[in-house]
Amino acid sequence: MAGFFGFWYRRPGGFDRLWTFLLPFLFLWALAAWTELSRKIQYKNWSLSNGLTWLGTGALVLSTALLVPGIPEQWTKLSNPEAVGAYLADNMRPGEIAIIGYSNNATIWFYMQENGLDESYWRVRPDFDAAYVIVSENFDEDSDTVLKANRMQDTIDRERLTYLYRYGRILIYYYIP
């Protein structure tokens, strides 16, 4: 029972990009509440609402302007599947194929297509000039499981895979038959 309730007060960190777009709306909502509250407060002919409205708007604009240069680098860099898709689009030549594990295949295929590669680059076939084997460590994949999942374990000799690069927890191997 304590484990269930422990989730509510020790929640795991959410995705940073998931809710940050709501912050300006939250600030505007809070500003509207302060403005409405300040309309109730008046001193002779002077209204507090106009002053607080301008002060709050100025503070919102100033804080936004100061935060923009400090946007965390993790929000501006490519995600791992996006970086792999861009890398493959830059380095693949006609006749080469990408063999991707099931954990990231649709995402990487999308980014490959966004970067100008067509479906022939990720369609697994026995006749190819070279192959890129993409392994995601997040899902306990290794080159064996990726090759078996794509029915290429008899076509590609795992011992001849050459490690090329790592993007986060995604590994890229290269194979020439």
C-alpha cells in the first residue's frame, strides 16, 4: 500500500518538453487573477489594477527574455532516434540497408524519410551492398536480437560488424558482405 501512495509524493521526473509549453498560459492566468483581485482594491481615484497589469506584463516579458538564452541544451539538441536518422541519411548510399530493432524502427524510419531517404533503405532484403545495424540498449537489444528479429542472422556474420558510433543508448554498426 505504501508503494502505491509513494508514487504520488515521489513521482518520477516527467518529460521536460511535455508540459513547458503551458507555462506562458499559467502565467497569464495568474496575471488575470491578480488583475481581477486588484480591481477590488481602489484608493480614491487611483486603481491598483492598471499598475499591477503593467507590472505583471513587464515582469512576464522580462523573465521570458532572460530565460531564452538559458534554455537547457537537452531541449535544443536532436533526440537519439532523430540523430540516428540524420546520420543514416547523410551516410547511406544506394544499395545499402538499415537493419533496425523493433524498439525504435518506426521512429528512425520516420526521421530517415524526413531526411530524404525512401523506403528502399530500410526494407530488409538478402541482396545488399552494405548494412547498418542499429541497436538500442534501452530495450536490452544486442546485434543478435536485432538480426534475429529481422531474419538476417544467417545473412550477416555478427563477428564482422564494425562499430561506428553511439547516440545516447543507440549503437550503429556497419557490415560489408
